[in-house]
Amino acid sequence: RFPGPPHERPRAWFREACSSVLRRATMALAHELDPRQATGSLSDESKGLTPWGELIRDYEPSPDTRWRFGKPNYARVNKAYFEHRAKVHPEGSLESIVSKLVKNWEVESHHISDIRQWKTMDTTKFKVAVNGGTPASAQLMCDIGSDNLLLGDMPEYKASLQTFESANTIFSNILTEGFAFEVLEVFSGPPTVTFKWRHFGKFSGEYIDHSGRQLKGDGRMINLIGMCIAKVSEELVIESLDVYYNPADMMRPIVSVPPMQPEKALEDQQASKVADSCTAM
């Protein structure tokens, strides 16, 4: 069916299958983002169309889907992605297709708390493992959060002591400009998709470590580089993820920042309280 050398045929099949899936996806209307909004489609801004003019995620929730924290707003992380990505892949390339698939997976795994509403994964089969460790189910990932699952316990961060919500708060405070994801290179097509990835964002916020030290970001870029082996169905539904990277690369740049002086920390806390009091104005 597909011309060309045999080793290129899986890639051609992958492109056609993905194009078919994307053609069936419906385009959401733009909404004014509201954290109190529990339902609804992603805005064009979150999809990357406004103002960047590039569709980088096209997740379309079911009508009854309820967002975990309110409808997500990807404006800040999109800005980080477009300004600091290392690769620009042509539309329709394997890298572009896999990138959309992973970004859609993140929308679902992070922002939808009922796995019965997940569509990017076959939750009856789905397993995710980090560096060859014990695989976790879809439900466990949903309960503890992908941040805790992928980081685990290390001297600088104890995932076992955090909840989904607390981890989300910690990393939102650290990475105030977002933590973007890009696919660097795809090495093989389905059913076993092997690719190299990068996660990146500036330490622009604050972090309080386990000893109580308050660390203020200096804008340094945090870069995580890793590999992933994803098994997918013919419909490009994810059945398993095997992720390989060094989790310490996440926390070491953060804890290596000199701690704030007590007087400066107090000033920042007071300024934050003033700012917080004005958010409803």
C-alpha cells in the first residue's frame, strides 16, 4: 500500500493514521479563560493558534468532561515553548505528530481527574515506568500526579510526601513562566514509538526546600533531556510509556541557587500578600 523502502513504510502508515485522527478532531471555539470554568474546550490560545499561528495541541474533551483545576490555560507555557524550543518540525512530520500526542496526553493526565473520561490512553492496559522501575497504572498516575510519578524520591524532593495538589502548587511556584515540552527526534514509528524529548523552563519563581531554605529563582533555564518508548494502538491510543531520564536534573539547578537573606524573604512575602489582596480588583 505504501511505496518506498520497507523501513519507511511504518512511518508512512503513522503519518496517514495520524492525519486521519486529526481530520476527525473538531475545532473548539475560543473561550475567555476562567479558572472557575469546569467544562468546555481549550481556547485557540491554549492550542497555540493565537497568537503563534501553530497548532501544537488539539485535545477535544467529551461534552461531560470536568476539568480538575478548572479549564487549563496554556498561554504562558506556549510562550516559553515558542521562544525557547530547540527544534521547529514541519507540520505532518513524525516529530510534530508525536509532540501533539504527548501534549494531548499531558492535558488529560494532568487536568482530568476521572480516568473514565481519558481518551489518549487505553486505561485498561496503560502502564508507565521510569528508568525501568515498577510500572504504574493509569489510576495511580491519576491519583498521585505525573510530576510525583516521574520524579520519585530524591534528596532534593520527596514525591512520597506530596499529593497531586501540593506538587502542582510547588512546581507552579518554581516555574512561573511554564515548563514546556518538545520532541527532539523520533527514531521509530508505531506500534512502538521511540523518541527523544526535552522539558524546559526558567526557574523564575521560588522554592522552599526540606530544610526551610527559601530559594529565589534567578531565571536559569532548567533542561531535562530523556528518551521515551511509547506503545500505541492502530488508533494511536497510548498503551504504555517507558520513560528514561535523570530526575536529579530537575531539582539540582533549583537547590543550587543561593538562599535568600531572611530580610529579603520577609519583604517578598509581604509584597506577595499585598499583590494577592489586589487580585480581585
